[in-house]
Amino acid sequence: MKITVEFEECLKDSPRFRATIEEVEGDVCELESKLDKLVKLCIGMIDAGKAYNAANKQFVSGIRELAQQSTKDEVIESSLTKFAESLQEMINYHTILFDQAQRSIKIQLQTFVKDDLRKFKEAKKQFDKVSEEKEAALIKNAQAPRNKQHEVEEATNILTATRKCFRHIVLDYVLQINVLQSKRRSEILKSMLSFMYAHLTFFHQGYDLFSELQPLMKQLGGQLDQLVVDAAKEKRDMEQKHSTIQQKDFSNDDTKLEYNVDADNGIAMEGYLFKRASNAFKTWNRRWFSIQNNQLVYQKKFKDNPTVVVEDLRLCTVKHCEDIERRFCFEVVSPTKSCMMQADSEKLRQAWIKAVQNSIATAFRDKGDEGEKLDRKSSTSTGSLDSGGEPKEKSLKGESALQKVLAIPGNTCCCDCGQPDPRWASINLGITLCIQCSGIHRSLGVHFSKVRSLTLDTWEPELLKLMCELGNKEINQIYEARREELGARKPQPGDPRHEVEAYIKAKYVDRRFVRRPSDEELRTKVVSLSKQEKRLSSSSEHLPPRAPPPTPKLRPGSNVSAVASGLEARRDSLFCPDELDSLFSYFDNSSKLRSIKSADSGIQNSADGSREMLATTPSNNCLTDADAAETPPMPMPATLPPPSPCKEMVFYEPKEYSPGLQLYWASCARSLPDMAEALAHGAEVNWVNTDDDKRTPLIMAVQGGSLVTCEFLLQNAANVNQQDAQGRGPLHHATMLGHTGQVCLFLKRGANQNAADIDEKTPLAIAVEAANADIVTLLRLAKMNEEMREAEGPYSQSGDETYQDIFQDFTHMASNDPDKLNRYQQYDPQRP
């Protein structure tokens, strides 16, 4: 630390010391002024930011209102909703930024000014006071007369005491000055650095948010270009139609009304007529009349339900009315009442009279043919069902995520309010939602509900299967079990938002309607699930049949005696050698990756070398240079030893039964409804079973062999890297069991493939020992992609497309054809 004022200099109290003190005091005063100004400017900035956020919130509310007004246009509604949600996230990020600015600039610097500068000022007051006392003591000592000994002694004693006090205070003052000069640097830099990091986080969050939104924006951009073209074309067509219609003669437009019994909409004739009211005033009102289903009805407004004038036209008659003052009137008379109506012209009156008469004749004719029509209709219906079976089956193969999810019972209406045709889903709950409820679910936070669009977002196969395993009916049986018992009213479509929001919070956050099980019920459930798991383990469906092993392929120079040592033949990888060459040569094209590879002896440069490493060594990082020199290259093992059975699941009588234990055994038994029930009862998703090697529900889901079960736990915040007592995480267990689909899922969810168990074995080492070429390939590709991105910077996208394509293929295979991936023997840790 650089000393501003020397301690030795202060004891001399020299002019140089006084000048330095004066300079420091002026500098501190200026510093205080600058800091006060900066704090005031920060306060003004924060206030302006809050005003900006308030205006921005109103703007987002306007977007949401526009989206709600555009419910008939699904593209506009869903797009505006997505944009409003993204802008709302940006408002939240702005709020966090301003809060950080207040903490780092305003509060921190204000604290420095009030505390440290105040101490300096107090020390300065003491220093000034003792300086004056010292100066007075010196003067008094100088003025003491020589012949007055007692005054001389008194002056000398006062001077000595004053000097002593001065030295003590001046040393403290100099120390305070030096400490302040040092602390000002750290406090100012600390404050500004914290503020700049807040900006860095803000822009990173914004970048990530709009990176997720970019595919939708590109898609809408392409649609927008097409919409502009279509709009221009439609404008030309409408202008042409407008010109054509404008040239027509409308003088005889009254005759355009014609009776059509075979109209598509079932309305034989419609148009405006004046109707005389049956009240005492006999007022005339203009109404829209129509003849449909052998009835005469009218409406005041389009949305009004039609008012029936004549229920059955076969029982009425129609006649002209010439005995009243108004022109063009006619009357429809039924056995119970009569209705007087007026047309706009004579031609229209004749048209309506003729239409009513034709309807009467048609009604009588249809009555006689009713039996024949019913027979013909039933025959046609039967035929359409037979002939339509094949197209329907064909459409199911290509249906969208929306159609698949809505096909689950109860999913055609919103889970919370019953609104039909939901277009949103909560992926961790497995339910469908309307747009209003989806917005409320988003406000709960992702730890309660993760919302995704059924039409705008892309759906991974395992996530789609998860949605199809649960559904609104299943979840409502859990979360609304006590709703009727408590007398709670379930919201209906159109209810106020605050009422729906209160219900959803009570349902999912407070879990007010969940029925809590008794200890005996919980024990029965847990024991049942453990027995169900044993049945699944002993079932032949738990381990899918393996294909017969192919003829081993040996490279030139392989040790034939080692191959013929009694090991069983292994299955080749799903990747052929040429595919591996192209895959690894793709990743090797990066010059930056080559430089890293040359520095890291654990990764070879050539594609052949990479493939050889996949097949022969668990990981080069596990071998020392001496080991590499002494151990000759091993050939690809053509056979495997007999499989060792997986560790048997033993049910230990626990100290107490808890929802966590239910989730534990339900995960292994692959029962998603029981897992959802356990989470609703408060089970911790990362619950640890201390009686069973500290295993978690996610590890038990791996043992159960279900990809969908693992996905459900991960969507509910399960830790993909949590280890058991053996130091093995879910990725270790999936590799040991040869579950390629689960390995692919865990790698996509950020599993640490470098984690080693207590035997210091990584998943890659286990996969190589088990000769599982597919899992070795996935682990190596993930590792190489990670190293490539690290070499090219945090924003590099190199290799991502190829890497994602490969993992997407494995994902689809794991979800749609799992037998192709589960053809390996289980890993035997005791194998030499």
C-alpha cells in the first residue's frame, strides 16, 4: 500500500507535513462532493428506470389485450402472447438490474461516505483542536519570564503534555488518512465492478431469452413474407370483384331471393322483413327472418338465439293482406297464432309467400320419405366408418404434438377452468391449459409449472411421451381429490382472472385439495410399489430380447489368441466404421481443437485413432505415460464374458414411510401417476435413501429402465449429477446397464461425464470395458463437442448442428424403437 503521509514527517510537524495535510483534506472534500453527486445521479437513473419499466408494463399489457382480441387468428394470438411473455421477462431483468445498481452504487457508496468520511472529519476536528492547543502552549512557554520559576515550570509542563497529546492524535489522524486513501480505491472499484457485472448478467439473460425466441421470429418472418404476397394478391382480386359488382344492374335486386331446399347451411330462405308486434301498440320492427328445418324463425342480432314464429310449417297457411294501410304485407297463420309481416316490395312479398308454400309442401313430402331416408342415412354412416378407417389410421401416424396430447382422456379441455381446445401445456405436471391459465402458471415460477406451447414449440419424443402418460384426468384426481369435500368451486371459462389465479395457487402452490394419505395407506402404497418393481424385474419385458451376435470384425494385426479366449461375441455399434470416420473428421476440422489435442495427449488427431480409442481404451486420461508405453494396443474385443445380474432391489423395512420413499419405489416401478402423487404430497425429488446406498429416485428410474420416468423427474428439477454411496450418478448407472437412450437423455440435460466413482471410473471407462460402442460414441462426441466450444469461445456454435443431429437420432430411437438400443449385456465391475 502506498503511504500518502509519512508517519515520521507528522512528528516533525514540518511545513511539508502541513502542506500535505492541507492537500489531502482538499482532496477528501472534493471526493465527498463527487461521490454525493454520483449517488444522486444513480438515484435519478433508478427512478427513470422504474418509470421506464412502468411504461413498458403498460405496453406489454396492451400487447396482451391485443392478443386476447385476436383469438380468432391463432398465429397472431400465440405470437403476441409469446412476445408479451418475452418482453415481460426483459422487464424483470431490468428490475433486477436497477436493484443491483441501487445496492452497488447508491447504498455502498453512501455507506462509504457516511462511515469512512465521517471518521476522517472527526479525526480532522481533533487534529485541528490539538494543533491550536500546541500552538498556544508554545507561545505561553516562550513568554514565561526567567525570574518566575513557577510560571516557567507550569508552561514547560503544559507544553510537554500538549506535545504528547499532539503526537498521539496526529499519528491517529495520519493513519486515518492513509487508510481512507487506500479504502477509497477498493470501495469505488468494488462498487463499479459490481454494477458492470450486473449489466453483463442483464445482457446475457437478454441474449439467452431472444436466442430461444429467434426460431419463432424466423418462422414468423417467413410467414410474413408470404402473407404480404397473399395480401397483395387478395387486394387485386377484391378490386377486380369490386369493379365487376359495381358494373352490375341492381335495379331488380329484389328478385334475388330464391327458395333453396338443399342449401348447405340448412336455411332454405332468409332476409329482412318488418314484423308487427302482438302488443297493444301494434308496433312494426325490422327483423332478420329465415326458413330452416321446416320452421319460420327470426333474429334481432346475429348472436341472439332465433325466435320461432311457426314451429311446424305443415300446420300453417300463408295469405296476402290487403286490408291494412301498410303495403306488401302478408300473414302466416298457424292453429295457435298468426304473424303479420311486411316485405320491402311486391316482388319480395311474392317470393316469401312462395317460399313458405314450398316449405309446407317439402315438409309433407319429407314426412312420407322419413323412414327411407333414415335407412339410407344409417347405411351411408356405416359405409363411411368402414371406408374411413384406413385414412384415420394413416393420419394418426403423422399427427402433430397437439393432436397426440389432446387425444389423452380429459385433455380436450383446460385442466383448471375447462376451456375447450387448449393450446398450452405444463410439461412437468403433464396437463393441458388454455391461454389464460398458462399465463397464471408461468407466474407461479418454473419450480411449480413449466409452460410450453403445443403449437409453437418443438417437442422432443420423450417429452411428448411424458405428456401422453399423464393427462388432466390423472392429475386432477390427485390435485382436486378434496375439492368437492371442501366445497371449493372450480373456475369456468370466462371467469375473472383473479378468481382463476386464486384457485390455481390454492391447487398447485398450497396443494389445498390434495388428500393426505394416512401412515397405513402410505405403507401399503410403498410395499405395493416395491412388489410391482420386483414383478417388472422378473418379467421378460423388462429386458428386451437381444439380437444374435454378429460375426466379429477384426482389424489387421489383432491378437487372434486373445479373441479366441472364450469371450462371447459383442454386437457392432449402430455406427459403421465409415460413419465414425466422417463424424470424428468433422470435429477434427477445427484448427483450435487440433491445437488443444496436440497439447492433450489423451485425444488423438486422426479419425481412425479416435475410433480405435473408442474401442480399446476407457479413457486416455486414466493412463499414465508409463502405462501407455508398457501396455500394447489392445484389439477391439470380439466377445464379452457372461453377463452379471444387476443388483437385486431389496425392500428394507424403513424407519418411517414418507412421500419420498413412495417416489423412490414408484420411479423404479415406472408408475408416473404414483410419482406425481408423491410429489403432490410433498416428496423431495432428490430424496436420498440412506438404507440403500444413498440412491435417489432418478437412479431408481434408471434401474427401472424407463426413459419417460427419467424425463419426468428431470422436468421436476431432479439433480442429474447427484451421486450414491458408491460415487455413481445416474449417468454411471445408465452406462452400466447399457441404457443408451438414458445416457443420451442425461448428456442432453448436462450430466457430468468426467465424474468418477469410488473406483475412479468414469462413465466412459465403464462403457469401454463393457464394449458398448454406442455409449462410447455418444460420450466421446459430447466430450469433443464440449472441448471444441471451449476452444472457440463461449458463443461458438461449431459442431453443434452435427452433434445435435446425432443425439436427435438417438432420442427418436430411444422413444420409438428402444429395442435397438438395449441389446448390450449389463456391465460387470468384477470382470477382469
